[in-house]
Amino acid sequence: MTTNYFTGGILDKHFIGFDTFNKTIQDTFALAQKTAANYPPYNLKKVTDNKYVVEMAVAGFGKQDIEITLDDNKMVIKGNSSSDDEGTVLHKGIADRAFTRTFSLADNIVIENAQMANGILKIWLDHIIPEANKPKKIEIDDVPVKKKGA
């Protein structure tokens, strides 16, 4: 028997109001199973506590061949190569086929910018923590103690 930790499982009794989180996890796993391709290769790096970068190897693609969109907290990177028909290819070792990569982003992740240099696409992400969500100390008030017989 397999236990689903995200729905009706062990974690439900510890987390309240995480229904959308559970759905995001399930959707991400389903998407990963459908698109389990390894092209193009990429790195995910945590640069600082609040900054991330996605590095993707896109040799053979120009910036005009790549489109980055953000839709419903999903960052979608699409590449369509505009290869030239110069000469006869004797050996094709550089993949320049079309691709689509999808990344699910948390609500408070924003895309800062994207850069491309030396065949590497870098997409910079920032984790914005709203003031209301930052840790805060809760003060404990004193309650006057009633004296017996008073």
C-alpha cells in the first residue's frame, strides 16, 4: 500500500490551509513525469537567501529564438531554433531542436531579468517576502493578579 503524504495522508494533520500547495506539488509531479526530457540541460542555483538563478545550456539558439513567459506561477521557457541551411551536415552533435521547459514558482518569487552569454541563458529570480509575512515577535502582556479577599 502506498501512502500519499500530500492528500489524506500523514501531513494533513499537521498543515492547515495548504490545499493549493498540495495541488501544486501534485501538478508538478504530473508535469515532470510527462516532460521527463533532459534537453536542454539546466542548473538551479540559490545565490543568496532570497535570490536564485536558472542556468540553461542553449548553444545554437539566439535570444530571438527563446521566449520566457510567466503564467499562473509557471515560468515557461520555449526555444525554437532558426537553423541555417548552409552546407551539408556531416555530423550533427549540437542539438538545436525545439524545447519547452516549465518551472513552478512560489507566489512570492518574481523574475528579475534574463541574460544570455556564451550559450548559457540565465534567469534571475528573487524571493520577495511581504512585510506581513516576515517573522515578528509577539509581546506577552501582563494580566493583573487578583488578590484573595479583595
